[in-house]
Amino acid sequence: MKTSNTPYCFLIVFLISATSLFAQQDTSKWRALLAIGVNSPSQSGFVADFEGNSINFPTINLGVQTLFTPQMGAKLDFGYNRFSNADKSPAFKVNYTRINAQFVYDASPHLLFLPVRMAVVGHIGPGYSIVKPLDVYGDNKVSFLNAMAGLECHYNLDETLALYLDGSYIKGFAKDFDPEMSGYGSFNGDLLTVTVGVSIALSGCRTCN
């Protein structure tokens, strides 16, 4: 009696498909993020007579991301920002650093118009900001809680490497400077950042093309 090979063919196809899917998901399980760009501080974060440049360089973001499902995950990231005075303001420079724990969500499956290699990822979460003026205002340091939200547009070069553009807004929860003199050359407001970077797989296939 002749036995049909059809079930075995289906089994082989299923195993190949499942292995391929697992490998793709596994390369996204853990990823390192590195980006550089510009920032724009809110003018309300400075005391009277002080004003920051509307566009400042650099902004540097470093992070590690993990996915719990193919669409949802979390990341821990660190950001360094430098901004300085506008032309008509007293001279100052400020280092603004932050650390945030954020929820991430890949909305790409719902955006059917996107090309296959592209992805749109949202992120949001709480954090902590540390602001340190430089030079003569160095003693006017402040720190406060923040909330950060942003949107990333990824272009996947292969399974392990992607380029991305990120736009983020950091809302600061700081008190007014008291007394006002302690705010000279410092900052306690919100920050907008725009960066470009790379996302590198830390897990899964190392030789994928």
C-alpha cells in the first residue's frame, strides 16, 4: 500500500517557516541603540534675560531594548544634550543628561502602507534629568523627574542592523528656581530632540544577510 508523502511535506515546510520566524524574532529580542542629533530647549525653562539657541548640537542617545512579544517591549536609555545661549542672551552652556525606562510598541503591522523594510516604533516612559551649567554658573545644578515620549522610523538593512530617525519630547517636572538667582545659566524646562542612529541586534543570528 502506497503511503502519501504529503503530510511530511507539510511538516517540513512548517518547520522551515517556524525556524525562520523564530530566527527573525530572536534577532530583535535584544538590541543596542545608538543615535546622534540636535536638541531644542523650551524658552520657559530659563530665568529672565536668559535664552537658549533654538537648535543645539549634540544630542547623543544610548540604549538597550528588549521585546516581550513581536510588537511590545521595553528599553532603558541614556541621553546627553548640550545647549548654549542665543545671540542676545548672557553667555552660558548647559549639559543636560537623562536616563529613562520606556515602553516600546511596534505599530508597523497596523500600517499596511509601509514598505516591507520599514517600521514605526513608539516609545514612552518616566525618567530622571540632571542639568549642570558650565563655567561661572557651575553651582546652579538642578535635577528633576521627567516623562519622555517619541516616535521612531526604522529602515532595516538586514536582520541584525537598522537605521532609524527619532523625534522625542522630554517633559520636565521641576519647580521654579528659588531664589531666582539660583537659576542663572541653568534650565528646568522641556526638551525636544531629533536624532538619527543605528539599531544593532545583540541576540539571534550573527551571520544573517
